[in-house]
Amino acid sequence: MCGIVAYIGERNAYEIIVKGLKRLEYRGYDSAGVAVLNDSSLRVFKKKGKVSDLENFIGTEKLPSSIGIGHTRWATHGEPNDINAHPHTDSNNKMAIIHNGIIENYSTLKKELTNKGHQFRSETDSEVLIHFIEDIRDNNQCSLEEAVRLALSKIVGAYAIVIVSEDDPNTLIAARKGSPLVIGVGKDEYFIASDATPIVEYTNEVAYLNDYEIAVIKRDKLKIKNIEDVDSNPYIQTIDLELEAIEKGGYEHFMLKEIFEQPRSIADSMRGRLNAEKGYLVLGGIREYSHKLENAERIIILACGTSWHAGLVAEYFFEEFCRIPVEVEYASEFRYRNPVIKEGDVCIAISQSGETADTLAAIELAKSKGAIIFGVCNVVGSSIARASHEGAYIHAGPEIGVASTKAFTSQLTVLFMIAIKMAYNKGTIKEAKYRQMLVELEQIPNKVQQVLENSSEQIELISKIFMFARNFLYLGRGYNFPVALEGALKLKEISYIHAEGYPAAEMKHGPIALIDVEMPVVFIATKDSSYEKVVSNIQEVKARKGKVIAIVTEGDDLIPKMAEYVIEVPSTNEALMPLISVIPLQLLSYHIAVLRGCNVDQPRNLAKSVTVE
Ligand code: G6P
């Protein structure tokens, strides 16, 4: 979490930084700040609230400057307020730092520095880091670049930092370990940011900084070295990211845009990989290690949040089609156990951002024990993508809304393709079934389009009826059980209504006690192998006067007689149903949140890319 932006060149740094921070607000939005060198003197502005609050605070003051740094914060140490906002400065207010990550040994450092006479204004770990750098520079009488290197070699934790200093007004120093950092390369100018979205407007040429690397950036030169002081050549690559993909395009919220984009984003996940008519399915990123996947004795899926729900659906894919046992692990739990991993075990790490700290740490742990890692990520060049041995991008395009929608359906698309391709190669599904699955998959974008066209208005109406509910229960079985979890998570995240997802049959072991006339129960009750059993569960809820909202397959004439509200979706193979049945749930949470006046794209306390533990 936290977004960082910096610029050095001939343009107005302040304008570029503020625009960039707005693009990165999904990473954190509790306070924001900028520091620019104005006639070689450092000017720092910080404000609690959004980037627009910072802009209002600065007002019309002209800040002509061609070098500067900026930050949008998601608080870790210290409450969100003006003082804890970044940038933070050294004792003399001559240099400033922006930081994304956590300095774990900050309290020891803070004590040592306080004993030496340093005074701190904020409660943040980041301020300690800039004082530590200052202290090293003054004691060793060395350059800032060297002081940063020496300081970072003693830091425990994660960081992406950029530093600007009055003493060297033509240089920015950036470094990373664990938190992302991209450098955009222009002609005699450089753009630095947590991801490429603030950069693509100006250049498509980027260099990704690796862990333990430090960049010394002047207008006309980019020098990279590592923490051991060994130089390396920047590897500059061209990225394919269009500006329109990161703008709202007429929608009121990014989340709504991203929900409606799904017919296209799901098709994009298949593009160039699948041709059902020809029976063609190729995943270019899974080659060298594909036999490891096919012959794995078990698969461990590592993920967090919505990606973990995609992992639960994938468990069913791999077990049903490939007959390989699967364990789906919360990355945060996995990394702190002593998990049993054997040489040759296979892990699939799923992450939209590719930067989630817990998932990344879980991968490193599994790798250290000899596991082969397959990454399923959205953000190209992200840390998880690079830490994986092989993998497949989901190609959903940038997802800005904090609540994940299109990434989930694209993750399912890619995981499904991996599973059936492996199953076909292993011989655990027959050619005819394989071909039929490819055809079904290719039809999904059209079916999602139908749901969006046919159910949006009805869901808006249902949302008006239930917008004041205090609790929701989501129930489903089989492939629709993870969808129930995802529906409940979406509602919690953006509308702040308490919601629980449960396997429908588990209802009788607890949640049934909650059901009364006030309790809306969302059943994902499409026609599949557990349909009859779910119908019985609906009756159990009705008998207790719960209000049933059911997602059913088109043409179902039984459930409409029982449920108060019914939303129809087209039929498909039951394994693919989550791609369709989740759409009404995304819309339901969106409309309820809007009606309740919640900030849909930036829900309180959340961040999109969780780069801290
Ligand atoms: C945060 C986001 C979720 C996301 C989760 C995992 O909690 O708000 O939407 O599902 O992180 O993120 P990842 O980028 O690893 O998929």
C-alpha cells in the first residue's frame, strides 16, 4: 500500500506528481504530500485526506520545479494526519523521503537516533529512515548515494523509497526491497512510480528496479547498483498499457466500469491462447515446467482476498479434471507455519497486483524448500510474476477499483485453461470433453454480457429494498460455494454491511440460528449437481421467514415459486458457472454501496495492493 511518484526532467514536476498520485490513490488514500525543489530550496506540502485535499491546500500557489517526489498514504505507523503524511524530512529539512513499505527495526533505530539528539515530528517508521540516512552521511562524510546504500544494508523490512535533497538538486535516489518501483524512461527525463499507471501518459519505456537495487537518477542518466555497491545495467522494456484503460471512460466509478468490462476482459484472457473450433489451447508462459504441473502429487495454491476465492474454485478444477489433490492456503497463514513442502511440489500463486506481501513471502518460503512456482498475475512485470518459475498473465487490464471484479473472472478463466490443458495432456479428460469445455469457455464472454444487460435494472431495484439490511448471508454449494464467499466479501468491502458466505449445507450447523424476517439470504442456486440439495436449503430458510434472493439458471420454474427475488443467468458447464454467477453479486454490492453513499472505489481502511503484512 501507499503510492509513490517522483519526477526529474524539464516539465513541471508538481503537476506530473499530483496527476500520478491520483492514478495511484487506489493504493492508499488517507493522506498525501509532495516535496519539490523550488529554486533549489525544498518545499514540502502534506495533508490528511485525498490528493484533491492536498491540491486544495496548496491552492493556486505556483510551484515551478522540475524535480520532486509525492506520496499517497495507507497508514501503517501512526494515524492518518498531516504530520504523519509523507514526504518526511531530515533534521535540517534539506532532504525528503517518500516510502512505501514497513521498516521493521525502526524502533531500535529511533531509540539510537534519539540518544544522538535527533528529534522526530511524526510517529512513522519512514521519518526514522531519512534521519538514519542523514546520520550515516554526516558521520561518514560520504555522498548521499553512499549513505543510502549503507543505511539500507542495515534495514529490516520492506521499502520502495525516493529521496530528493537540496544538496544535490539534480539527482533523485530510489531503492526497493519488497515494495514495487518502476522507472519510466523519457528523453532527458525520468518518472518513478509504484506502478506504471502514472507513467504511460509520457513514455512506454520502463525499467523495473529489483530488490536490493538503488537507482541514482539524473535528468540524462540512470545508474543502477545494488546494495553491495555492484553496478548493473538498467534493463529497459516497452510496456503495453493504454491511457484509456486507466481512465473511467464515462462510468461513475471504476468498479462499475470494471464490472461492465468483463465480457472483454475475459475474452482478453483467452486471446491468442484459445480457438475452440480448432481444439487449440496454448499457454505460452507454461512450457519448460508443464510436466512438473502435470505430474505433481499435489498442488498448493497461495493467495489472499479475492484471489484466494479464485484459488478455491481452481481447487475444484484441478481435482475434478486433473485428479490432483489441491490445498488452497491463505498466504499469510502458510508463511508462518512450518509447511510440509517437498522438492518438486508445485505451488500456484494467484495475485491481481502481483505485489501482495504475504503471497510474495509465501512463494519465497515454498521456493526455498524446492517447490516450483507458477504465477497467475494481472500486473505484467510485478514482483510475484518475476518471482515465479513460470506462469500465465490474466491480461484483464488495469484494475483500479479496490474491490476486485474483473481480475477474479480473468483469474478463473486462466486457471480453468491451465487445468483442462493439463488434464488433457495427462489423459484425465477425454478429447470430446476437452473440446466441449473449450467451446463452453469461448461462450462465456457473451453469457456475461447477457447477465449485465438483463439483470442490471432488476439488481438496482433489489438493492433499494435491502440497502438498510444489517447482515447478509450468502450460500452456495460446489463450484458456487467460493462464489458465495466472494459475494459476501464484495458486500463487506464496499458497503460495510456484515455479510457471511457459507457452504449451503453448513447452514444447519450454525448460521441457521441467525435467520429471521430481517435476514436477506442470497442463494447461488444454478442448475448443477447439487441443485436439489440447495432447493432444500432454500426451503429451510423460507420456513424461518428469511428473505431469499436467488441466482438461478434461465428457465428454472421451481425456485421462483419459493424465493422473493430471482435473478436469472444463462446456463453453462457447472465448472464455468462461477464466471457467470458472480456477476449479479458484484452488481448487488455495487448498487447497495452507492445507495448507502459509500466511496465505492476507495472503501475505508482498504487498499488495493497490500504490500505490507
Ligand atoms: C487486497 C484487495 C483485494 C485483493 C487482495 C489480494 O485486499 O483489496 O481486492 O483480492 O488484496 O490482492 P492480490 O493483488 O494479491 O490479488
